[in-house]
Amino acid sequence: MTLDRWVPFRNESTSVRCRVFSFPHAGGCAAFYRQLRRCMPPEIDFCPLELPGRAARLDEPPLTSMDALMEELSVLRPLMAVPFGFFGHSVGAHAAYEAAAVLRSADGRSAVQLFVSGRGRPASLAPPPRTLSDRELLAILDRFGGTPAEVRQRPELIAAFLPALRADLALVDAYTIGTAESLSCPITAFGGADDIQHSSALERWSGLTRDRFRVRVLPGGHFYFSPAPAALADEIVQDLSEVAGARAADARSPT
């Protein structure tokens, strides 16, 4: 039951060759990322994570500590029997980076790829704490979009949604990486061409990997993949294919 709450959409068949765990944007839920999941080939299991405080987990308090979130995500280990990576959009990019840095499979393997989207790299110093009013949170929703019209038009749904949004922003505001060691896996950074604020900062992720790094800017705004999920899915599949090829070449190389 616990795994079902964290990973409501997954495929545990033997046909899966790689699994990508997806962290949502602030206040986002797993269902929002099912469009990307549907565009993946059968051998890639794209698993949107359902964090506490939203959707089917609305009765659970949302997390505001990155350490606490990573501790809870040890529940993912049964799904890490195959090579795995992480994807994170907007504030979820920072959670995806931390997951790639600290989460390991039961036999000690780390992520083979990190995908970050719509967000620059984490800060080295935490900004001053901020307390956002409901009005300010609603302004953020209006600025970036991504909230279905049927939710925006119903005050009771917005009221239920705001605590998770506030908690996610607090979690990322408090998260810093200091002099964190760079990752051993490749990083690909995605953004929307019209989301100038965030796309202009994507190159900064390059200092957080000792492996391959690339930036791919696709047409659209902050939620550039919503109208065209297949374009992003194709980029993810391309990178995972290159990783698989490199791993196979390493396995064939004499030691």
C-alpha cells in the first residue's frame, strides 16, 4: 500500500529495462505527468511520484524538508532493480537532483541519468525565509499556468491545493547544496523557449556532473511539454538509449 501511494502509475513487468522517477512542480500531482508516461516505449517505465498533501494523499501533511522527503523515498528501492534515473520539473528539479545524489538501490547502484526541467540549479546559500499569502500563491499560479481551469474556477479546490503549493515552495527555498560533489551520471536540462527566466539558467547545471551535459530548449512556456509531450519523451528516450549503449560498451571492454 505504501508504494502504491508514492508510485500510483508504474509497470513492474519483466519487459521494463529502465525506470525514471518523476518529481512534480510545486503543488503538482502524479496524474499531470501521465501524458509523458503514455509517450514512453514499453521498456521505459516513467513513474510520476505522488507526494503527500495532494490528490489521493490530500489527507497527509505535505513535506517541507528535503532530508525528510529523501528518507521517505527509500520506499522506491523495490523498483530500482533495473537501471533508474530521475526527472524533475520546476521546483521538482531540485528534488530530482537530491535524489540522484543520495538515493541508491538495494545493491548500491546510483542513478544512470538526471533530467531537470524548467529550473536553474539549486543555490549554495538559502535565501531569507518568506511567508507567502494566498493572494501571492494565486499570482504564482497565474504567472506560470499549469493549473487546470476546472480547479482555478472552484474555490474549494484551490483552498485544498494551496497548502501543498506553499509547502513545496518552502521545501525548495530551504534547500541548498553548498559545495556538493558533482554527480557521476549525465544531466540533461530542458526548458521552454518562452520561459526565459528559467531557460536562461539551465546551463548552470553543467557544474553538477562529471559526465555528459546538454541543454535542450523546446517550444513553449514554463509547461512547454503539456501541449507536446511526445517531443520531451523523445529527448528522454534518446538520452537513456545513449546511456544504455555506453553501459553496454563498458561491459564489453576488457578490464
